[in-house]
Amino acid sequence: MHGNLNLHPPPPRPTRPIPRQLPAAPGLFTGRTAELARLDRALTHAATPQGQGATVLVSAIGGAGGIGKTWLALAWAYRHLERFPDGQLFVDLHGFSPAGEPVQPAVAVRGFLDALEVDPNRIPTDLDAQATLYRSLVAGRRMLIVLDNAATSDQVAPLLPGSPSCTVLVTGRHRLASLIDRHGARHLPLDILSPEEARDLLTARLGADRVAAEPAAVGELIGLCGGHPLALSITARTAGTRPDTALAEAAAELRDLGLEALEHDSDPAASLPTVLSWSLRRLTDTQRTVFALLGIAPGPDTTPPATAALTGLPDRLARKTLNWLENASLLERRPGGRYAMHDLIRRYATDTVHTTLPGHMREAALTRAGDFHLHTAHTAERLLNPHRPLVRPEPPAPGVHPHPLPDTDAALAWLHAEHATLLATQRTAATLGHHHTVWHLAWNLATFHQHRGHLHDEITTWQAALHAADHLPDPTTHSCTHRNLGHACSLLGLHEQATTHLEQALDLAVHHHDLPEQAHTHRALAFAWGRRGDDRQALEHAHHSLDLMRALDQPVREASALNLVGWHAARLGRFDTAREHCQAALTLHRHHHNPNGEAATLDSLGYIAHHTGDHHQALDHYHSALALFRGIGNAYQVADTLDSMGHPHAALGQYEQARTVWREALQLYRDQGRDTDAERVQHQLDDLDHT
């Protein structure tokens, strides 16, 4: 006591509760180095003076079901607990879960207020008031808030603190657009694991010795799981509970059973098909149908026009639906406006289409898709080779509109982008017994295949067409198919097979008195015998083709036959005859605006000039031919002309120029799988080095 005053120490300030709501850290977490680093950079930026602002740091981790979003969020959180000394809040919002309905924001906010030990009598009943109280309590505190498995931005927004001292991690399958737009959330898309990360996951679960003992089986398991974390974890769990079973057996089971091997009847969260099914709950009927049909669409990916044909939807609705499926992490958008599914998601979509759509609807969709690709390929073929005989496919199914292709550049670009899909479309048509589509796809891909050097694909498509021709009524189809298959075999050096098919083609054409087909087949036989090194027989067939083309009054085909006669005459040393025929061919090709034929004839004239000692003239012809071949995208002939150009360069002592063109030819030959040609050019380069 001092005077009349009593001195007492002030009462202690009440300590604020420090919630620790994070679930246990994920066991045996591996990989995700790049994603963890991105989250680190975001946190570091927010901690700097220039990073401090009026908004809280929000990172939204998005991706497909089972891709590891929650694992990543928790793994990162436990690595940085010291940055959040005032606590961590966590809520599973059940956006996609067995519970069915997402957690309401009011329930989640009330849970946070309880964790912050707010007296229940102080908690207002209104959601906005509750959210305001929550923000006041965490203001200025260094806290981490994890909002897991969110369905919508509206579900998340009331749970966002207002203080920049807090950090928020949101996970969800949907791309939460307004969270990004209004709250500046940093979107972190989560993709599959790399092969190295997948191997690390299996090693962590199964042990290094077991993984090292069966490298081939481990590689197959990783490939079958497609780097999908949940699929890999299920596979590891299955193999781990069977320690005496070889991993090769696990791989065989996964290969044979597919998604069935990744199911679990009693634990939905441990069953990949069940986890994926939760993503479909929030789709409309149209979106579910499109998702299912994409599972059986031919090819590795798709585009909005192809999807419109497959589904029968208007173009704008098809595009909008693809965007929605991308937003739901069921599709991935790739460069060039293409959309693709992860292999396991596609298998789930395929299972879905067979359980939800009747057979006639599936076949109708595949028919529309086939017609779209066939008729667009037909347009492309007419642009690439307008002088080829016109063979029209049947009209497309109602409502199918081919993709517009304004010029040859667009045609080449479309064929290149869709090549894998076009091959898959032919296989699908064969499975369905759509023989007309099978045959016409082979016809309309031939020019592209030959120009780009896709010779194995050319043989495969014509082999399929040969089977389809047995079911088609026009006898010309049979001879034409044998002829084109024989020509493809010639290009690939399969000489015996080529001769067999071409002789069958000629017999059929003669039997049916089909003069145009006889003319085309003699031309193909001339090419085939030339490839075998028998220029005398080749010249004989070239003369037959020329006589028939003249009788049929087909000037462009006559020009090709003239060039063929000239070429084989030159190969036999009859250079005057060769030059005369090739000059006549060049005039006709130029008159009828046929750049491919013009280039081929200039190539022949280059050969004649070189072998008659006029190397400068030879180079002039070859350069002109090369420019034309490049202009029409004929990479096959570009390689041959480059090969030929090297010889007059070498004859003139221009060794660097010869080396340059032969190196480019060598690379093209290798790219096109023309091993014999590549080996020959390599020898030419070796000889040049010695010179």
C-alpha cells in the first residue's frame, strides 16, 4: 500500500487458441518437386515488402480425381509449419466425395469458429456475420487455411480471410474462375507424375530391391497407370499385400482387367473408378454424354469440329462443353485447340458410354465422326492432288459438315494434325464393317502418305482397303486397291509383294476391259520394275501406259507417262529420246498447272543433264524441282532430289554444297524410315570426306 493507492499487477491477457487442424502428413510422399517449388515461390513473394498487399495469398491446386491435390497441399504445409505459428485450419469441403453434397459455407465457417474457441453465445446466426467474425479473429495472425476438395468458388469465398498475414491453399477438381479473377488466386494445375517420379513412388511403397528385380514389369506398370498417382498407389498396395507375387503378374492383371484391377468394393476412396465417378455428378446430361462419347472417339485427341460431328451438337455448344469438361479436369487442352483425356479417364469414359448409351447411338456417333474425317480428308486430297481421278465418297450423315480447308497449306496442316486420328478412324470403320469408309480413307490419304514418306502407314491403310474391297460391288475397286497396295510396296522396297499385287491389278483390269485402270497399272509396274533395277521392263510398261493415256485423252496422265518413258530411257543411256519425252512432259504439266508433275520432270531433266556432262544445267533443273516439291510439301521427293543434287555439286568440285544437300537428304531418309537410301547417302558422305 502506498498512500491511499493499492498497486496490483495487471491481469494476464488471455492467450489466443492455436488450432492445429491439419490431418496427418501423407506417408511416403515422393515427387512433385516443381509444384512444391512453385508454392514456395508464391509464399516467398508474399513475405517480401513488395509482395505485401491488401489481399491474402491464395493458391488453388487443381486437377483430376486421384491426381494427388490433397497430398501436395499437406506435404507442402508440413514443410512450412514454422511459417504459421498462429495455427492451421483445415476443412474437407466434400466437393467430390462419397458424401454426395458439398459442405455448406455456414457449416465450414462455424467449424472454424469452434476451432478458434469462440463462445457459442457470441456466434451470430447470419452467415455474413459469422464470416466477418472469423476474419476478425484471424486478422494479423500468421495462419494457414487449407480448404480441401472444393466444388465451387461460392463455397470457398466466405472462408477466405482478409488479412495478408494468412495463407490459403485450396484444392478442387474444377478451375475456380472467380477465385482467380476476384481474389487473385494462383492456379496450380496438377498433372500426372513423370516416369521417374512414378518409379520413386513404387520404390517407396514396394522397396528398392523388389523394384530393381523386375525393371521391365515396373516399366509396364508405370505405363499402364499412365503416371496417375492414385492408380500407382492402388497398384503398389495390391502388390505390397502380395509379397510373393511377381510384379510381372500384377502388370498382366492390370493389362487384362484395366480399371477393374483398380476398383475397391468396400472403400470408395481407394477405388479409382469410384473416385472418377464423383466428377460426373456435377455435369449436365449433355456434358455426361459428350464425356462418354469421347471415350470411344477414334484417335488420341479431338477438336471442337470433330466433337460436334461425333455428338451431333452445334459447333458452339460442342466447344462450350469441351471447355466445361476441361474446367472439370476431365479433359486437357493441348496446343492447337486440341483436347485429350488421360488414358485411365478415357477407359472410364468408355465404360460409361457402354453402360449409359445403347449400341445404335454409339454407332451413329462413330458414323458421324467417320464421315467428318473422311470428307475433310477428301477435300484435302483434292487440294493436294487435283489432277488425280476424282473418286467421290458417299454423302456424309445428316448434320455432318466437313472442316473447311481453303488451300493446300491448310490441307497439309490438317492432315498432319489429324494423321493419327485418321488412321484410328479407318480402324474403327473396319471394326464396324463400314467398308466404304475404310476404302475411301485409304484413297484420300495416299497422296499425303507418299508426300510425307509415311510408307508403312500407306501399306497398312491399303491392306485394310483390300479387305474392304471384298465387300464393295464395283470391280474397279479391287484392281485399284491391288495397284495402290503394290505401289506402296514398291516405295518400301517390298519388290516381290509389289509385283504380285500389280500383276493381280493388271489381270483384273484386263478382265473387266478397264482401260484407265490398265493405264494406271502399267505406270505403277514401270515404277516397280525401275525400283528393282530392271529399266528395260520398266520402259516397256511406261510405253504401254503412254499409249493408253493418249488414247484416253488424259493429258496430265499422258505427261506423267512421257516423263516415265524419258526417265527409264535416260537410265538406259538413251539421252536424246529421254530429253525429247521429258521436254514434252514438262510442256504439258506446265500447261495444265501440275506442280508435282512439273517438279518430277525437272528432276528427270536434271538427271539427263548431269549424265551428259552439263552439271550447271543439272543444278538449275534440280533447284527448280526442289522449290516446287518444297512448295507442295512433298518431302519424299525433296529427299530424292537433294540426293541427286549432290552428284553434280561433287562433279564440279563443290564439296561443301554436296555435303550440305546430302546431309539434309540423309536426315529426311531417316525420318521417313528409308534405311537403304539413308545407308547409301551415308556412304556418299563418307566417300566425300575421303575425297
